[in-house]
Amino acid sequence: MAQPPRLRRRDDVRTRVRFDRQLLLREPKRSQVLALREVQQYGADSFGDPEYVSLYGLKPAAWYARGVRILGRTAVECTRDRLGDLIGRDVAALAHAAPDTNASVIIDPFAGSANTLHWIQRHLPGSRAVGFELDEAVYEASRRNVSILSLDLELLQVDYETGLRALAVAEDALLVVFVAPPWGDALDEATGLDLRRTSPPVTEVIDLITATLPRQRLLLAAQIYESTDPRSLEHVTARFEWSLVKIYEIDAPGQNHGLVLGTIRWQPSTFSRE
């Protein structure tokens, strides 16, 4: 005898929530510590890869098992390993082309997860690496993660202006700065990334660095997007004596990130643009 259909309770009906940039940058997820399944769901939903948010050389399940934790906003804003490795390699190659440099100091004024800082230092061993992060929740999570993994990074809870002004750097050192302020609404699906609308604008950060450290040779690396407003990019490269723009084709078309490399007060004598 056929059984009558079971009436479903409201609890049995669940709406599938898509974990994407918009969800994780809004409250409450923005400031919440994500569970492993949420990190993996964000990678799967947004990029077709549950291991997309690999950090510090570890896949999500591995870093989560070690006790590493990230906030919703950090999952979106961080530079994951595959991209961080490429950025680190290109920054290091340019740093090695700097003349008469005995030491490098790496600065990330908007450190976030500090994963980019980690990868640049990994390709410039022996360098001092300092990151500034003003947001208390992001800072505490990243400080804890760096401590758990015993990474040789200095993280300071300070705004980038205060941190730069207090920075003591030898005049003969090469100062490497990764410039990636929060994008916020600077990234538009139709028009791409406008570097004049980051928070703060990329050019404002570069100008402050140049004015605050008037004698050091500077190597600046600003993160960009595959589609970046050309006028805003011109405003950045106009501040450099030498520059190079690279797009890393490692994601789906239209979703790739890139880098604009620039030098101030020096130019590389030899450097491959490939």
C-alpha cells in the first residue's frame, strides 16, 4: 500500500546561499570568522575551486587544521598562494636588478592576511618584512595566524600613514612596497578597477611614501585587475621612472589579477619584461 507523502516541515526547506564577494563583504559575514566549509564554499561558488583560498603555502583544510582562521572580508581581500607566489617572484626579480643594494625592507601598508608579504619575503630571503593593519579584528586574526605558523613577519596595528612615518630604514636599503588598498566599490563589473577609487587612492599612497622617505630607492608593486581603468593606471605609472604592467592569466577570462611594477629614484639596468 502506497504511503502518503510526508509533509515537509519548514526546517527541511533550506535556501542555498551563494558565497560570493557581495555576501562576504557585507555584515554579518564581513566580520565573522569563517568555518572551513564556508571558506571552501566561497572558493567553489565564486571560482569553481574549493581550495581557492590557499594561504601561507597551505590548502584550506591544512591551514584550518593548524588553527589558522580568517574573516569573511579576508577571504575576499587576501592574495591567495598561487597569485602571491607569482607576485613574489616578479618583485624579487626586479629587486635583484637594483644596483648596489645590500638589504631590502618589504612593506605592506594594508597587510590584511599578510600572505602577500609572506610570499614576497619568501622570494627575498633575509629581508625585513613589515605589515600595517588598522582593522582590529583583521589584525588580531592575522597576528595569531603568523604566530601559529612561526612566520618571520612584523605586523603592527597602525594606520599606514603613522606606520610609514615611524619607519626607520637605512638610506642604502631598497624599500619594497606592495600597494593594495581595499578596493571597496572601486571594482565595477562593467568598467573594471578604478585605482582612483580605492580606499585610499593608490596614487595618494604612492605620493605619501615618496614624500615620507625622500632618500630611499623605492620599488613599488600595485595590485591591479585584468580590466583596469586606463586613465587611473596612467596616473599611477606617471609617478615612476620605470614601470611594467603584468596580468597573471591563472583564472577565468575577465577575473585575472595583475601587477604594475614601478621604480622611483633608480632604474633597473637589466630586467626581462616577459
